[in-house]
Amino acid sequence: WENALQLLSTMARSEVQPNAITFNSTVSACEKGGDWVKALQMIFSMMTWSEIAPNTITFNAMISACENGGGWERALQIFSMMTEMMLQANTISLNATISACQNNGEWERALQLFGGTIQNKLEPNLVTFSALIVACERGGEWERALAVATTMTHTKVEADTFTFNAVISACEESGEWERTLQFLDFMAQIKVESSRISFSAAISSCEKAGEWEKAVQLLNAMQQN
């Protein structure tokens, strides 16, 4: 990213006019380097120096930079800024912002963003739901993780093993051993393959609850799976 910034500075000194693609590439370089502060400086330079308006790609790179750099509050601000500038956010914008919240334990903010998907005409995908479920799981909010998973089953999005593992882990951490068993059964019903992680979380949950017979049954099922 440092080379990208240096190249942009060289263009300015040489009186070569950059365009939106130039700035987007530079912002993406900063995003991949995890330097979201530099990426933010780029967008202000774009708006004041060259009179080139940032587009959705620019903002997505900015949000991703904040996501990787731990700047969840800034990610929310940038997401809101898109609306103020009459730019249409897309699923990439949504997922990056939710992931920024998830990475910093802000499950409530993540759910608020998800609640605005209809208003913003956004279609959540598997990445969206997975990030939400993980956010709730890390926050110990197993009921909300369950609600998100249930919502997902009513959409066209197909759940995967990783998604259900997060829900089962949330139930296990909250002592809801019966819920872990229900989710294992549900995975079988909708033909989502259970993994060793799925079984391990369920076994651990039964063990903590003193349900040794259930734990042994699960262990045998895991070995046969």
C-alpha cells in the first residue's frame, strides 16, 4: 500500500490527473494492507483535490479497511455516508460492515444493520447470515443466533456446516444442551453435513449438563458419521 500511495503522489507532482479507478485501486491497496486510516485519508483527498466523487467500489474498500483494522464505528459511519451521498450500498457493503461489528463484539449493531436490509433494498446472502450468527454466538446470545438461523431457512439462502456450527456452539456455551441436539437433527433433516466440530460442541454441552448417555450416543454417532 505504501508503494500505491507513493505512486499517487508521483502522479500529482507530474500533473497527471488520476481518475476514479486510480483512487479505488489505491484505497484497495490500503485496505489489503490493513491501514484503514490511510484509506480514509484517500477518500477525503479524492473529494477535495481531484473533484472525483467516490463510488460504491470506493466505499466498499473503505469499509473493508475498517473491518480489517478494527474500526467498526468508522465502518458504520462510512456505510451511513453512502446513503447521504445517494450511493446505493450493496451486499458487499453490508457484509463488510456487519463483519466489522462481529469482529469487535458488536452483535447489537450487526442486528440493527441486518434489520435495515429491506429498507436499503439489500439481499442478504450466506456470508451475511454467517457473520450475524457468529456475532450473536460470540456475544452469548444463543436465542438471537437461533432466530437468525431460522430466518435464513425461510429465505433462498442455503445454510452450510459452518453456519450451524456457530449456532450449536452458541447453545453449548449457554448450557442449552437440548438445543444442540435439536440442531444436529435439523441439520440431518435439511441435508447439511455435520462435522466433528458440530458433534464436539453437542457432546461438550451434554457432558456439562451431566447427560452422559446422550454424550456417549453422540460420540458413537460421530464415529459412524
